[in-house]
Amino acid sequence: MSTLVPSACPYDCPDACGLLAEVEGGRLVAVRGNAAHPYSRGSLCPKMVHYERTVNHPDRLTHPMVRTGVKGEGKFRRASWDEAIALIAGRWKAIAAEHGAEAILPYSYAGTMGLVQRNAGHAFFHRLGASQLDRTICSPAKSAGIEAILGATPGPDPSVASSADLVVLWGVNAVATNLHFLAYVKEARKKGARVWLVDTHQTATAAVADRVFVVKPGSDGALALGLVHLLASQGLADERFLAAEALGWPELEAAALADHPPARTEALTGLDEPAQLELARALAEARAPVIRIGSGLSRYGNGAMNVRSIAALAAVSGVLAKNGFFWDASTGPAFPLGAFTRPDLMARPARTVNMNRLGHALTELAGPRVMSLCVYASNPAAVAPDQNAVLRGLAREDLFTVVHERFLTDTARFADVLLPATTSLEHADLYRSYGHYVVQRARPAIPPLGEALPNWELFRRLARACGFDGSPFDLDADGVIDLLLSAPSPWLKGFDLAALDAGRPVTLQPPPGPRWRTPSGKVELLNPRHREPLPRLLPTHAGEGALPLRLQTGPALYSLNSTFMDRDDLAAKRGPLRVRLSPAEATVRGIADGARVVAFNELGEVALLAEVTAAVPDGLAVIEGVHWSRDTLGGRNVNALTSQRLTDEAGGSTFYDNRIDVRRAG
Ligand SMILES: Nc1nc2c(c(=O)[nH]1)N[C@H]1C(S)=C(S)[C@@H](COP(=O)(O)OP(=O)(O)OC[C@H]3O[C@@H](n4cnc5c(=O)[nH]c(N)nc54)[C@H](O)[C@@H]3O)O[C@H]1N2
Ligand SMILES: Nc1nc2c(c(=O)[nH]1)N[C@H]1C(S)=C(S)[C@@H](COP(=O)(O)OP(=O)(O)OC[C@H]3O[C@@H](n4cnc5c(=O)[nH]c(N)nc54)[C@H](O)[C@@H]3O)O[C@H]1N2
Ligand code: SF4
Ligand SMILES: [Mo]
């Protein structure tokens, strides 16, 4: 007899699907989608359909370990939890005494999206006085770009796409990263909607699009402002909306007319005037247009401005007025985390380290030097930019590294103390999504594997060993969830807590308020508080440069960042690490399809296979996926080629804003 336990997909994916765990005698035998989930509606993606293979994986870490080999070798001896915790607490006390607690750096991101486990270390590190981590690896520039013009306005419900007559997927590889949103888009397409894609190459999503507009990397801001120019010059702007609900249309109009004529837009983006006009017209004339923007186009030196310019285009074209501009679901403010993360526990302000500059932090940062790194729910040896700098840092003999993980990842190999983590089905959590408004509460479906512990239990034990007591350390995970749900939040008025408690998906309603939640109450095309009052053209980092190819390092279909790299069944579908080049770029380099090649720039080299394809334009090289070193030909993945430079605002990563060249191997 098996039972079905309701849960949620824990991964860093906008879809945050409803999951049912099929459990037999305390063991997970299968998972399936929860048909009662109003957004994901019963299906899972190819990565998650066999989650039991992750949970029951023979390579799961099952007990604490202490390093015996050289750094990075991955040789350990078994230890007890008591020994491991005492060792860590002892080393941290000694480091704090000698160098100050800021010499200890936490490093975590989104291995799990559950609010409890994801934020489990914050209160502890605040109390310890450790360095703070600026968690900006994903898309803070996207949020900054939106905020500059729309303030805290919540995004629409993503299901609006199902009744659209035009959907523009703008820089989103939805087949890989937003599959359930695509289901709504496909419904619309069945009813006659056109589906257009704006991307730098023909991604997997091109197969479901009626048209693909191929643009130069980082040129979306130029395209958006060029379209604003055309809307203005053709009399297609939504003047009534702009007069009533926007600030600064005359100023933006004048700037776009002066600075963004079609010829310039063509030079900057690669799209000719007829294509520009077609896009502008379609957006202005559609009955129910939807623009869905991804995050990739924000990972550039001009990323925030690109997003802000597209948001301005949405306003000028009438897409915003028709409720069709979708960037993300803004559920962050629904659950104020302060009572759990306790920034007030910091005795004094501690320095902040940008997570995109980990390589710098471990190898160059002084005052004080980082002497200990504590990694949980992240795999920086693979996912952080400038992999060679990160690996040099991790290899430091004088760096005391603690890693809490489910698998022996590239980062875990460098641990001095390696601790086993539970999977989402072994612990409790509360899940909100950045792609829709449905919330779920999950209770453990199965007992922990071996001696694995959830993040929160790890930090409770560390707190005890360091003599930290009181709230929140005295609460178990369910206690923390209750704390979060009792926070004074206007989002939780009328929220069905009983249904949530019973494991059912519950939809959040954004609190009532003005339509545009900006200081002026209007869409701020002109934002007088911003150092750049109007959207305008900004350069990328890699627009110019000696090397001939722009590098795209997008998400892969059968992995999620470096998660799922443990799964051999998915590796088989993924195929080897490869770089995609156009036929012309391959020919000039004497590279044949399938050949062994080396991609390189000033930061490093990556050995991989070439895939020659017309899906990629000249001047571009595409390397998808964030591979573990064991799946590479030379021990390095694409991040050996990505820089630690930051975005124009908010300290974001610029993974997509780099130049490389490719040569034949040997
Ligand atoms: N299968 C799978 N799913 C994932 C992930 C994964 O790695 N694999 N990652 C997860 C994570 S962490 C996140 S943040 C989310 C979203 O993950 P993101 O990485 O934000 O992915 P997308 O939003 O699809 O944006 C990537 C798309 O942007 C395109 N792009 C890059 N530069 C430009 C540009 O200058 N202009 C335009 N128009 N397009 C550009 C890329 O070619 C790609 O198609 O997805 C999550 N889901
Ligand atoms: N080149 C390139 N690099 C990228 C990107 C890209 O597009 N191109 N995308 C970037 C983006 S958008 C992001 S968000 C980052 C993501 O960076 P990360 O959040 O570090 O993502 P993952 O690689 O998924 O690593 C998460 C790790 O957490 C572990 N884990 C899962 N659940 C738990 C848990 O409950 N507890 C603990 N302790 N561990 C757990 C998993 O086993 C996994 O090894 O990567 C970035 N890196
Ligand atoms: S990874 Fe995304 S699409 Fe796949 S099951 Fe999880 S939430 Fe759904
Ligand atoms: Mo991300």
C-alpha cells in the first residue's frame, strides 16, 4: 500500500510545481504532478518526473565527513555529527578571535527555494558577526529595471497568456525554464494567437514559435527604444494611457525620436526596419498582447537598463494597459522574513561580499582575509563566474571550508568538513514562487536518508554549540513556518491557512492598492529619483573586445544550473559539454561538427566538443549548462570563461556578457 504525500518542487524554477510523493513503507517510490495545483496542473518537467532517482541516489551523502586527502581530491573519513559540529564551532571561535568574525563567509543560494531551508543560515551568521553575502547571482538587475519604472507593482497572473492573441517570449527559453507558462501560451496558440520569440539565437523554444527575431546580445534596450521611436513616429503609441497613467512620456518620446531612428536600431540590434515595424505594429494593434521577459537579457553590463527599456516599451505600446506585461510574480513581500533571519542579531554592521566576486573574495580580499567559507544549497565551484579564481581560492590550504550538500559536488570536494543534507521530501518547508502566485506548505514525506540533516537543523546545532539561544533557534521548521505565516503581511489577509496546512496549494492575492505602486502613483517612464532619469542606451561590457565571438551560457534542458548533474539518466539526454557555432565560424577555424575544440579567453580555457549549427548566428558561441568537472573534457566548465564584472545596477552577474574564441584541440 502506498500513500500520496503532497509536496512542492523545491528547485529554483519559476514554475514551482505541485508534487505528490508516492511513499511505500517510508520509502519514496515515485512522484507525480499534483493536478490540484492551479498553475502547474498536474505535470512535471523531464528533470523532475523521476525525482525518486535523485532522492534514492546511491551517491547521496549519508554521514558527516572530515577531509583526509589534499584539497579538492574528495578524500574523507567518516565522522559523527557531534564531532563535526564541535570541530566547526571550535575553528570558527578561533578564527573570530584571531581575525575577527568577518573572516568567516557564508555562501548559499537556491539549491532549495523553501523559505525555511533557503534562509536557514541567516540568523546564525548575523549572530556570529560573519561577513554578509550579497545574493545577486541570478537576476537582481531585472528587478532593479522593473522597479525603476513600475515600483512595487505586482506582476499579473501568468495565466493571462492563455487568452492572448500575441505572445512575445522575450529572452526566455521557456521550453527549458518556464515549461508550464508555455502550456498557457500553447493554449492561446491553439486559439489562433501568434507566438514570437526574441532571442540571440534559435533556442529550443524556437520550435514552438511562429517567428524568431534574432538580436545581438545585450541589445534589447536598443531594440525597445527603437520600437518606442517607431510607435511615436507612426502614431501608434497608447497616448490616452500615457497621458493619464504615465509620467514623462513627452521626455521619453523626444529622446527616442532623437536618438533611436530605425537605421541606428538596425546597426545595434541586427533587426532591419521592416522587422522593427512589424514588432511595433503587432504590439500596438493586438487585442490582448503578452510580453514575457526572461532574465538572461539582464545578465549584462547594461542589464537593468535593458529590462527598464522593455518595460517602457510595454507602457508605450499599450501592452501594460492591457495587463499583458509579465516579468515575474512579485510574491517576495508576502512573507516578511525578518523575524526568522534576524538582521537585528548583528552586534555591528558587517561587511558585505558580492557572491559574484567569490573568486576575488577568496584570493584577493583583505581586511580581514576570508579564512573560512561555509557553503550550503549552492555549488560555487561550478556556478560562480571566473571558475579558475574560485578554484584557486578553494584550494587555499589555510581556508577552512564547510560544505552542506546532498552530493559530492565540485565544491564538496574542497570541503574540510562535509555534511550530508536532506532532500526536500525529507524536511518541512514553505514554498512561494517567482513565476506565479500559488503557495504550498510541505511536510516531510519520508525520513531523512542516513544521517542527513535539513539546513535549519544544521544551523540550530551550530547555534547550540556556539551558545546562541532564544528565537529563532528554539523553533523547529514547523515553528518557523508558523512564525512566517503569522507575520503582519497584508498579503495574508483572507489567505486560506487551513487549506495550506492540509498541504493544498493556495493562491495569494496581492493586497488591494493603487494600480501602479510607484511613489507618484504612475508608470514612471521618467524617474526623477534615479541617477538615470530616463531609459537610454548603455553599453554592454563585451560589446568591444579583441576576441571575435560573444559567449552565451544559457540554461540547459535537462539540468538546472548544476543541479541534476548527478543523474546519469539525464546526462545521457544532455550529451557531452559542447559549444555551438555557426557553419561560417566553424569553417574559418577549420572545425568540423563533433570535433574536439578549446574555447578560450583571458580568464581560462574549456575543452569541449563543437556542434556546428545554423541555429546560431555568426559572431556567437553558445555553451549551455553548468557542468560538474567530471562531465568535462578538461576539468573546467563554461564559467572558466565568464567574468566577475557586475551589472549596471544591483550588483548582478553578467554571465552572458563575455567574449571568447574557439580553436581546434591539439
Ligand atoms: N531546465 C532549466 N530550467 C531552469 C534553469 C536551468 O538552468 N535549466 N535555471 C533556473 C534559474 S536559476 C532561473 S533564474 C530561471 C530562469 O533562467 P534564466 O537563465 O534566466 O533563463 P531564461 O529566462 O530562459 O533566459 C535565458 C534566455 O535568454 C536568452 N538571452 C541571453 N542574452 C540575451 C539577450 O541579450 N537578448 C535576448 N533577447 N535574449 C537573450 C538566452 O539565449 C536564453 O534563451 O530558470 C530556472 N529554470
Ligand atoms: N555559466 C552560467 N552560470 C550560471 C548560470 C548561467 O546561466 N550560466 N545561471 C546562474 C543562476 S541564474 C543561478 S540562480 C546560479 C545558481 O546557483 P546555485 O543556487 O548554486 O545552483 P545549483 O547549481 O543548482 O546548486 C545548488 C546545490 O544545492 C544543493 N542542494 C539542494 N537542496 C539542498 C538543501 O536542501 N540543502 C543543502 N545544503 N543543499 C541543497 C544541490 O545538491 C546543488 O548542488 O547559477 C548561476 N550560474
Ligand atoms: S524544475 Fe520547474 S518545471 Fe520542473 S517540476 Fe520543478 S518547478 Fe516544475
Ligand atoms: Mo537563477
